[in-house]
Amino acid sequence: MDPEIERYSKIILKALILFVIMVTAYFAVKFFLPMSVDVLKLLLKGFLPFLVAVVLAVLIDPLVDWLEQKRRMPRGLAVGIVLIFLIALIILFMVFVISRLVIELSDLYKHIPQYTQSWYGYFLNLIESIRNYLTSNPLPAEAQEALRNNMNTVIDQTAGLIARITNFLFSVLTGLPGFITILLVSALATFFISRDKAAIARFFYQLLPNKFVKPTSTVVGHISGALVGFFRAETILISITALLTITGLYIIGIDYALTAGIIVGILDLLPILGPGAFFLPWAIIAFVSGRISFGIALLIIYGVVSTVRQLIEPKILSQSIGLNPLATLVAIYVGLQLLGMAGIIIGPFLFILGKGILKGWRQA
């Protein structure tokens, strides 16, 4: 074959391979990935009680082992005591916390237009003062109209968001029978999984070739430890942040302290941003609107929350699995994009899962 033709043939072949790869990637992102997400959501919905049971069994396992080994309890009794205590906590949370959230959010929803119009007035006056100071001319009517339209959009979106959250909480309360059914199925499955942990492990290990038993056991051990450490650390940190916020806001007389505290606790999941994403804008609005003492009080609460968290975080995280902030942020963002709000938890969970698998196989 002519060398020149052979050279061009290789170029064309490489171009075709690149084209096929690009087309495959396009169809994978366009069709296969959304379909995979839909299938995953369907599987999560269908097997939700049993997936919850596996996670709960892993989480309560250290306490069950402690009761069994240190208190000499039969394993079945130890699992039953832990589950009863856990179910009681969940029911108390549903009855008191969510009902209070519905009351606060319903009241906040009614007052959102009033609050935002007030903020709009303060903001417009501030802009007007700056404009007059710089140019000695009033703000143009067109600029005032554009600002008013933007503020109305903010009002509508804020009110709509609160309405959706309130409706979701109402649906949670009205859907309690279905939730209780899932809770009971999960509790029963958790009981059997935790009680018969050794028998279940033997059954699955018997299905594996002998050379894979030790690596698999190591992987499972690392994953279990990682999950327990992750949930323990995040639960402690979020709870402390939320409780400090709720206490501080109640002291300065905020009507929606519980709602704000839970929002700050959720924001605490976000690396780098954290509670500052809530307190700093609120404090700025307070200063702009002339409520200087209130803004200072918000900054003091934020300072206390941040200081306490910085003091306790190293100790808590040192006793659990180390989390890289950038990797955690990526896991949260990807989980949020693919799975919605549930992805905030599922994303880091899968990150911890993958890290545990890699660590287990390397050490096996």
C-alpha cells in the first residue's frame, strides 16, 4: 500500500474512533445516565425499607455489640432495646419538631410579603442615598422599576419556596400511616439483620471462593466503620450547630428559631460555606435596614457557633473517617444534581462507600 494512503487511512481511522467515542459519550449522558437515575430512584423506592434496615443495622451495631458483650445481654434482646429507643426518638421528632416547623413556616409564609417589602424599602433608600451622594441626582425611574420588579421576583420565589416546604411537611404529617408502615417494616428487617448478623455473613461468605473471603471481610469492615464514623460525626456536628443556633435565636427573640436552626444545621453539611451562608446575609440585611444591635447579635451567635464547631470538629472527625472538603463538596453537588435534595446525603454516602472499598482492597 502507498505510504501516503496508509498514513491518511490511520488518520481517518483515529478520527472515526474519536467520533464513535464522542457519539457514545453523548448518548450515555443524554439517555443512559437519566435512565440509570430513574432506575436507581425506582429501586430506592421499591427496596427503601430494606435499604434503611441495612443502614440502621450497621449504625446500631456498635451499641448492640456493647450491650451483648459488656452487659451480657442476648443479642436479640439488645437489638430490641436499641430499636425501641430509636423508634421512640423518631416518633417524638415527628410529633414535636415537624409539627412546630409547620406552624413556624405557615406563619412565616403569611408574613413574607411584609418582610420583603420592608427590606425592599430599606434597600431602595440605601441605593438612593448612595446615588444622591455620588451624583446629586435621584435614581432614574427605569432603575427603580427594574429594582422593584427584581424584588417582586425575589418575594414570589421566596414565598413559593416556603410554601413548597410547608406543603411537604404537611404531606409528611398526613402521610404518617405510610411512614409508620415503612418504619415498622424497616424496624423488623433491622431486627433480623442485626440479630442474625453472624449467620448472614457466613451465608454470603460461603458463596465466595476462599481467596475472596478475606478481602471481602476487610472491605465490609472498613465500609461499616466508615459509615458509622461518618454518620456519627455529621450527626453530632449538625446537632450541636442547630441547638446553639436555636438557643441563640430564642434568646434574642426570633419567632422562627427552630426553622432557622434546622436550616443552619443543614447548611453545616456544606464545606467552607456552612452557617455563614445563613448568618452573614441576614446580618448584612439587618445593618442595611438600620437594626445595628440585631445585626451585631446575629454576628455574635455566628461567632459562637463557628468557634464551638472549630473546637470540637477535629476531635470528632479524628475519631471517624477523614473527609476531604473538596471531595465532599463534589459529592454533595453531584448528588444534588442527580438525585435532588436526597443527594446531599446520598452523595457523601457513596463517596464514603467507594473510599472504604478502595481502602479495604488495598489493605487486603
